[in-house]
Amino acid sequence: MKVSKLKSLLIRIFKKKGLTHKDALISTKALINAEMVGAYGHGLSRLKMYCDRISKKVINPKPKIKIKKISSSISHIDADDSIGFVAAEIAIKKAIDNAKKTGIALVAVKNSGHYGLSGYYAEQAVKKNMIAIIYTNAPPAVAPQGALKSLFGTNPICFGCPTNSKIPFILDTSISMINRGKIRVAARNNQKIPEGVALDKYGKPTVDPIKALEGVQLPIAGYRGSGLAWMVDILSGVLTGGNHAGKVKDPFDDFSGPQNIGHLFIVFKTNLFVNNFNERISDNIRIIKNLPKIKGIKNIFYPGENKFYRHKKNDKKNIIIKDNIMNDLKKLSENFQ
Ligand SMILES: NC(=O)c1ccc[n+]([C@@H]2O[C@H](COP(=O)([O-])OP(=O)(O)OC[C@H]3O[C@@H](n4cnc5c(N)ncnc54)[C@H](O)[C@@H]3O)[C@@H](O)[C@H]2O)c1
């Protein structure tokens, strides 16, 4: 489907669900961006889920979002159970504004929902020549080190930085060894999952996706990843007033109430300590890229380069929509005039 056609269709679907035109556009752009960078698990595959949550009144389509000024740098946003895209869009814009005035901004969000890709918001700050650090928590998927129960979300950690080139440095990584979606796909296709990514319900390592789904996913880098996931839960959940300690509801399965996800946005200028950041970052990247390479490796990429090139490649193409998602789109657009 052409991007322009998909864009107007999604806007109409979100508006039909009660979102304002502005919020429908924000949500549409975020979903299409996820498709363009190949993050399909955060793109159209989630559209029905957002719409179901609005229908079941656990996402508020017309939120009254409140921004509380704590200081010129610090703001606290109560997103009133809005769709996560809208809360995050307001938050990053507020963070950029605060940082422009004071050099550094800290913006916390509570009562939000799943907002997709952290890197999408970091890019906005980087375009303004600022550095962004962004955290969000998410529903239980990963077991804390030593636990036989999932509690942490895949809690992404995101760091965005200008590079003195048009390709931003965006490190945007979840803390789980593997996406839950990939385990679900392996289970459907009778495939094994890689070793070392999950335990069965008895705590034994497994490559059987069905046993993994009954058991727990493992964090990246063992106890270190578990610690990072915990840090994200503290910064985006405990600190902000959002849900934490495993209380964020699964958006697909649990309609018993809003998710109350928390996010934290830290944005600051690049010239706080040196007046030649651009020169220094160029040197830094050049030195690393010029290192001798392992056999078979032509380039050393910095984080974000892969998504930038994927977006560029997909820019001129139509978006390929799988049959099941096309069915969702058809159902959600029934009765359009
Ligand atoms: N909102 C949520 O609840 C939630 C939860 C989990 C993940 N996410 C999002 O999902 C997305 C995907 O996460 P992921 O962990 O699967 O990412 P990933 O494993 O695809 O990439 C992680 C990071 O590694 C970089 N990278 C990849 N290949 C590289 C290479 N060869 N050299 C150097 N760097 C390389 C990427 O640019 C990225 O910054 C992220 O955007 C994240 O924000 C969102």
C-alpha cells in the first residue's frame, strides 16, 4: 500500500476511535515510522490492540494531559491514560523546550501507554542538536536475575546523539535477549528458539518456544541486563508515579485497566562543557570506524545507522501489509463514508 494511502487510512481509523485529528496524526506517523525502519513488532501489528484498548476504555482517546512545571528544567506530565504516542510526543517537545532555555531538561511522564520506539523521540532532540536519554517500562516479560517469574518489561534504554552528519547516533535497545514476538512466531512455525534466551517453567534452559512462553525470558548479559532492566523500572516507574514492579498490564491480554506506563526523558545541549562537540564527535566516530576489521566485516556501524539506511531504502517503496493485518485494517475501516 502507498504510504500516503496508509497514512490517511490510519488517521481515519484513529479519528473514528475518538482521537482528535492532531493526535490521530501523531499516532499514525509513529506507526508508519516503525514500519519504515523495519520494527514490525511496534508498527501496524499493534493497531488493533490500540483500537481495542480505546473501545474497552483503557486508553483515553480525549485525554486532558497536564504538564506540571517543577522548575524551568523539570516537568512532570500526567498523560491521563492517553495513547502512549501522544504522551511521548508532548514530553519530548517539552524536554527540548526546557533544554533550549536551561541547557538540560528532565521530563517525567505517568499514566501513559505503550509509545513504540524510544529512538523515534530521541531523533527529535538530535535534530535540534541535543543529546537525549530516554527510558520507558513495559509489561512483564523478563525474569529478574535468579527469579522464576517474569517481572521486568523489555524496558528499552535509548541514547541519541548528534554526529555532525545526517545520520544520528541512536542506541535504542531492549534488555531482553529476544523479542517475545519472535518466540510466538517460532511456536507457530514449529521452530526452535536460540539457546540462552529463555527458561522453562521449572527454571531449566529451553529451546522449545512453547516451554519458553510458559517460562521466562532472559535479560541480555545475565545479572548485568537484569540490573539495567531494574534501573529502567526505577527511573520510569518508581520515580515518575507510573506503575512498576510488574504492575504494567499487558496491552494485548489485560483490559482490566489502563497500563499507567511511566517514561523519563532527559535532554541536554552538546556544548555544555566543550565548544567543539561536532569536531570531537566526528573524530570519535572516524577513529572507531577506521579500526582493523574482523574477516568478512566491511564496515563498523554505529547504533542507528542500520535503521537510518532501512528507512531510506523503504522511503520510496510501498508498505507491504500481511494478510492478517490487512484484515484488521478492513475491519477497523468498516462503515467509513
Ligand atoms: N515501548 C516499549 O515498551 C518497547 C519495549 C521494547 C523495545 N522497544 C523498541 O523496540 C525497538 C527494537 O529494540 P531491539 O532491542 O530489538 O533493537 P535491536 O536489537 O534491533 O537494536 C539494538 C541497537 O543496536 C543497534 N545495532 C543493530 N545492529 C548493529 C550493528 N551491526 N552495529 C552497531 N549497532 C547495531 C541498533 O541501531 C540499535 O540501536 C527499539 O526501538 C525499542 O525502543 C519498545
